[in-house]
Amino acid sequence: MKPLEAIDWQHLSGPFGIDATLPEAIAALQASYSHELLDDIIWERIYHQNTLYENSFAAIPYLVNIAASATDPAIQENILSSLAVLISEDGNEPVPDTIPAEFHDNKEITAAKAREIFNEYLASLKLLPALCAALVPYVSKQEDDEGKTYFLAAIAVAHGHRQFARLLVC
């Protein structure tokens, strides 16, 4: 995975325009997990009103990587369950070397860069099945049915069933 600085964040729009501080927020989350910071990144900076943005595709691989490197299953579950909501909204076909629809109006990012961002995103999605499978014993012991529902959505997303995942989280 590329370093955060290698992404042209200054040209990637989010729910409220360009978010120049997004890479710093992701770096802070990498350094020290915080549920509040994760929520801020996901629900305020890269996803809003059932919509993905250019910066969503760039940020998700870093968030998946944080989940993959976490040793606490509660952190992993929280990240994967939250990401299930976003990824279930992705209407782009998961075909490498394509440009997501969200990039079509961006004149600052080259087609090659947009494809590269999407390819990194797709590569990160390939980690989800193993991450989810490893968490099943942990999640199955939880009492929270809503949490289990979101985790089932994460499993659905991990196996390419976005519409099913969306039904679970609506």
C-alpha cells in the first residue's frame, strides 16, 4: 500500500468538498485507534447520505489495513461493520482498471490515478473474507443483535453481495 502522502488528497472530493486534513486523521487512527475518530472519518469525511465520494475509494484501503493489523477483535469488528455500510453503497462494478463513476467530473486526477485508486480499493476488498472469517467466533459470542446484523453485512460485502448487505443495514 502506498504511503498516505502518495495520494493526491488535495484533488479528491468528499461529502463537503476537499478535506485536506483527511490523511492526517487516517494517520492518527493508524497510530492510535479511537472509535470517535473512526466515526468522524467514515460518517463525516468519506461518506454522507448513502453516497460514496472520490476520497472514499482512497481512504477505504487504509481503513481495511487498520482492521487487518489490529489485534483487538472488537476494533476489527467495528471497522469492518462500519465499512460494510459504505461498501454496500458502491454501485461500481468491481472490475480492475476501471474508473469509478464518482471520478467522472474530476478534472484534477488523471485517468491513470483514478484507476490506481480504484485498483487499491479493490485489492483491499480481497482481504475482507479472511478478516471476517477470523472474527466469526468472536462475534458469535456477542449479545448485541444489531452488531451481529452489521457484521453479517460485512460478511456479505466481503463475498461480493452488496445488495444483500444493503438490506441488512437499511
